[in-house]
Amino acid sequence: MKKRNLLFFGSVLIFIILGWFSYEKITADAYEGMTIIPEQQKDIPLYKGLKASRSLYVIEGNHWEDIYFFYQKELPKHGWKVEYIQSALDDEDEENDWSGFYSRWRKEGFDGVLRISAHYQSFDEKTEVSFDKHPIITTTPWVKDIPASICIYATLEDRNCSKISDKSKIIQIQSLINNAIDREKEDKLPNRKKASIIDFGDLEIEVYFERDKEIYFLSEKGWKIMKPDPIFFELTNLTP
């Protein structure tokens, strides 16, 4: 009888341990790739309904405007000051509202810059939100005016370009480039397997990229570095 009880309790203990390891694995996977986790920060509230999914938080439906106003209202209560913010609400064309917002926040005592962005993914009918912690950096705006269209050359040698006239897409590409991190002109530009050109009319920007590696922008203004953001490749139709 005692032997059976020992076997029973031993089996139960094994299931508990396996369950605990499974929970830890699932939790770790959910937060994989995140540089900051709001649930672990007392001063970064999490919008109700958002759930972690690897490097992003997601919620069913189109909620980016509510999330936009939520963080504009709540973050200052916790000592955050907005450094930069841009949203599709700045664009009068209602058809472009899906593109969401991008923001940067600073706070005394916080070693870095908090970036929060959100957009509506119509294919999955979900709102995706990104929280990132970055070191304090310099980001010089290269593109100040929004042209009617931009040209994207698939390679440096191409003579024919792919034209983008969608204002919302142009604004997002402009924002990604302007907010890329400045690098010293004396630094050596690392090698990348692919290179293309984005022509904004008054400024040509060479783009050096490779799958899962940082993206580099080079122009007469210097050069910048940006993480391999899938949104950038979706907007430009460039294949890493």
C-alpha cells in the first residue's frame, strides 16, 4: 500500500514539474526578442487586452487609436515625457488610418529611450503593438518633406524603379529612416549581401541589408543603422 502511495505521489510530482517547465517555456517564448516587458515595469502600464506574442503584443480588432490615446494620457502620469510622436491621425486621408503611430519617450532615471508603436494588421484583423528599450542615441531627420511619390530601385545598378504613391506608406518609410540611429561618418560601413536605392526626389538613400541583420542607410548626409524591421520590407517590397 505504501509503495502504491509513493508511486502515486511520485507521478503527481513529475506531472507538476513537467507542467511547471512547460509553463516557463511558453512564457519565455511569448517574450522572446523583447527588449523591455511592460508587465515587469511599474511605470509602463499595459493596455487592457494586449497579450505578448514573441517580439510583439497583439489584440483582436482595430484598437490602435485607443492605444495611442491611452499612452498619451497614462505615460505622463508615470513621469514619462514624449520626445517624438507621429500618427496616421496627422494624415487627413481616413483610408490610411490603419498605419498607426510611432512614439519615443524619455524619463529621468531611465537609462535609455522607450519606443512604443502600433498598427492594425488587416490580414489577421489584429492590432500589433511594439515596446522597445533603446540606448540614448542621436537620430537626425533626413527626409523632412513628403513627396507625392518615391522610387525604389531593387539594386544599385537598376535603371527602372518601383514607384510608391501611397502617402501613408511614404510617411511610414520616412519615419523609419528618420528614426534610424546616426553613426559616425568615420565608421566603416559593414558588408551586406543586398543593396538598393530609395529616391525621395531631393535625396537618394542607399539601403544595405541582409536577412536578420541590421539595415544600413547611406546618403550625402551620412549613414544610419536600423534593426531588420519586417514592416520596412513590407512597405518597400524589398526581399531580404
